[in-house]
Amino acid sequence: MHMQLKRPCVVAAAVASLQCLCSKAFVQPFSQHRAKQGIWPHQYSCKSTSLPVQQRARSYHVSMMTETTSDTPPGRKDEVLAVLSAVMDPDLSMDIVSLGFIKELEISGEDEGRQVVTFDVELTTPACPVKAQFQQDCRDLVEALPWVDRAEVTMTAQPVRDVSDTVPTGLSKVATIIAVSSCKGGVGKSTTAVNLAFALDKQGAKVGILDADIYGPSLPTMVKPDREEVEFVGNQIRPMTAHGVKLMSYGFVNQGAAIMRGPMVSQLLSQFVTLTSWGELDYLVIDMPPGTGDIQLTLCQVLNITAAVIVTTPQKLSFTDVVKGIDLFDTVNVPSVAVVENMAYYDAVDQTVFKTGLESNIEDLLTLDGDELSAAAAREGLASPPQDETALRAAVIAEVMKKRASTKQREYIFGKGHQMRLADMWGITNTIRMPLVADVASSGDSGIPFVVSKPDSDHSESYSQLAEAVVREVAKLKFSDNDRPMLSFQPAEGTVTIETSGGKQVMAAADLRRQCRCALCVEEFSGKPLLDPASVPENIVPTEFAPIGNYAVSVKWDDGHSSLYPYKNFAMGYKPRTKRPELSPV
């Protein structure tokens, strides 16, 4: 229970400071009216106290919610915490003070003069995609206080702790396990797994990659390790390393063919996974073997997989495999948080634009000299044109051809993909589309991942976006208050009750059944309804509700049908947290 403060002066000052900063700081808006009432920001922004991370909140948070008198104004640490409570975590939807992110808060300097404020912001992961913005927002807000000379903000992350006594020793300090999977080979799964791992490493996380394909290991070819020989620590295998990322593959241990039957492979893989000493890792990326059989189920049983990334291509046949992959992980209670469509398109030079008028342009340039040639160089934007006329003419012609060649025509070789279908069936909005790029294949063959060899390319940025999406979804799964809608069935009324943070709604079970958009009820690509609403009996009964990832629910019916519903399609008031909130004026 929160107690109302009688002295709102500090909050009023914080509000005034925020008004001049709201255009650039990522803050939670709160009104002067509430400040004048003496209500601290986190008294109404803190929606829940059930988050695991909140249990680690520092004791000084409590002092902000105790009653004070007019003779006892809040201390300066409380002033700092008051303004910092306006900074919101976009994935957990709570302020960083209530979440316990503020650590080691110290104030130094003369009591009467301007002082220096130092503190740490301890995030849930070192790969937080908005940590730079957090740091800037915290600095701006604190330095806006009239008595602060400067603020020194250090960004840290929670240390990796032993996960569980039941986890194999080698995995005991691995915080998060991400499975990268596909149901068919040749779709770029290993390329995605490797570049995802190195993109996470680039964002500051401790990362490892496990190549779990015994029959066809790819990691030894795609990533050249720093050392060639496998080392052992006691009875455990020490992972190889490359560019700061830990690696392990059966291909490092045995370079020959793995000629063995399925049960033997499952047993070998189980031992291989558990005997690798990974040490402290923020993320372990598993390059899963293709398929949905015994080996995949063994991995899901041995490893405490946090989330899955499904890799596919845009063809209709591949979408069928996406469905199988999501169903596999749903069976073992692993949420699928993103889908990568490789070979989604190809950017070719638009030959029509390239050739149109090119010959006449070059002929014109060949006749120019003196001031006219200099003017042409200026039009083409040459930064440092050569002084020699022949060299200048060649540079202008080269620039003209370069600009023509940069005019791209996007070609969808395998179709335009399944983004809408994925969002419609499962609510998966994290769909990353990767084009056909020759350099990606050549990087894999050279042993240097693409995000390492070409870190500033557009394609590397796409892998960074995938890494950010995975980090956000994992944070919601592990640390966020469960804001998924809760569904329950009332047999007497034949209705389904849907409870969200925005309230409660009731709908007939038959109406919910008629909204099903699975492949049996809606034509896969045209979206044409296949289900006749009149064929659904009014007394149909849902027998089971099960969440699918963060954004959808599976419902089993007494007629044997299973439905998939994204929450956004039927739950009124449900707003999935997929993007950073926009700033609002104070």
C-alpha cells in the first residue's frame, strides 16, 4: 500500500525540469496536477509488484513512499530518484526506479554548492537495445536539477547467476538459450544462427554458439576458431572461441562422417551438450538440426530453451514447415519469438534506368571541356575533382555510371513471403526479411561471419534488428509482469470471459470459434474464409486454453478442432508492447 506524501515540492521541481527536457528524454509523462496533489510518479506508474526483478529493488525505494512532515523535506537522493522514475523500460512498462535498476547512488561535493551525482543503471541484459538512450535520459534529467553540477551514469547489467540445480553443470551459468530452427535444410538456418550470435556479441552480451547438427555440422566451416585443437577441463570440453564468441560443434571433435543410427545420435548429442563447459553466458544460440523428430525433442528435454527463432524462405512449401516448427516448440512449451525469411528478395540493377540515355550522356561528356566539364563535375557532386582534364572527365563518367547502377529493382524470386499470415495466425510481428546477398555466402565460406567482416552494411543492420527483437522478447518472457489476456469458460452461460489490463469482456464461445483463422478455416494465401459460420453449434465448448508465445493463444474445442488467435484480434483493450513508446508532452 502506498502512502501519500505531504510535501510535493521535490516532485514539482522534477516536473518543471522534465518540461524542458521532454522533447529529447525518453520519459513517462506525469502532470503538474498530480505533483501538486503530492503523488510521486511511481505511485501510479508501478502496476505490479510481482516481477522477479522487483524483488531485487534497493531498500531506499521504500523511503520515497513514506509519510513526511513540513519540517522534514525529502533528501537529495530522493530528488534524484524522483526524476529518474520518469524513465520507463519500454519492454517491462515500468519505471527504472521501481524495477530496482538504480544502484550505487552517491552525491558528492559541497552541501551549499553544486554537486556531482554518480550512480549505476543495472539492466536485465548487457545487450539492451536502448541502453544508450537510457544513459542519456538519466544524465539529462539529473543534470536538470538546480543543485547538480554533473551526473556520471554507468550502465551495467545483472550478473549471470546459477540457473538451477537441475541444469547440467556446463549450462548452470547460461542465462538464456535461443534455439534457431527450421524444418527443412537449405534455408539459411546456420547462417542466421551464426550472425545472430555475433550480432548479440556486438551489442555487449556474452554469447556462445552450439552447432547441434551431428550429421552435417556447419560451424567449423562458417567460423574459424582461434585455436584448432579441442581442450578438456577435467571431464568437460572447453569451447573454442572466435572474435570473443564461444563455439562448440561435433565437427570440431570429429572431422569425419557421423555414421550412426538415430537413438545413438540422440544419446551422443545429449552427452555432448551437457559436457561442454560454457561458463558465464548471457545468450547461448543453438543451431538446431532440421526437422521435428527425436533429436529435436531430445534437445528440448535436455536444454532449458528460453525461446525459438524459426528460419524459412518465402515459398508456400516453406510456410508449411514454419507451421510445423512452431507446433514443435509449442508442444514443449517454448515460445517462438521471431521468424527469419531468407532469400526474401533480390535487389538487381534496373537495366531500363541504367541504359536509358546512357550513351548520349557519355557522348555529351566526352565533348565537354574547361568550365563546362567543371560544371558537370559539380552537378554530379564530386567532392575532390581531379585537376587534370582527362582524369576529371573519366571521374565524371564513372560517377554517372555509378548513380545509374545504384538504381535498384527489387525482385521477389520466391514470392512475397508470409509476414501477414504469421501475424494473423500467431501474432508474430518480428519477421525479419533477408535478401539474397552474395557476400553473405562468401563470408560463411571464408570462416568470418558477415556481421564481423561487414559490420556497417545494411544486411548486418538487419541481423542487429533480429538480435534486438530477440532481446526484447526474452526480456518480456523472463522479467515482465504477465499482461497476456486471461481466458476462462463459463459453462452455464456458454461464454468465454477475457480479462486484460484494460478490463473484462464476455463473448459467446461459438462466436470465438467462428473467428478462428487457422489454415482449415481461412484459405492460406488469399484469406478467403473456408469455415461456414452456420456450421458451428451454439453449444460448442472450449476444453483448453494455452498461450502461444507472447501474443497468441491456442484453444482446443470439444469437436476436436484447435484454433489459434492473436490476442489483438479478439481481446479488447489489449495492446502488445512491440515498440518503444512515443514521447508525449508533459
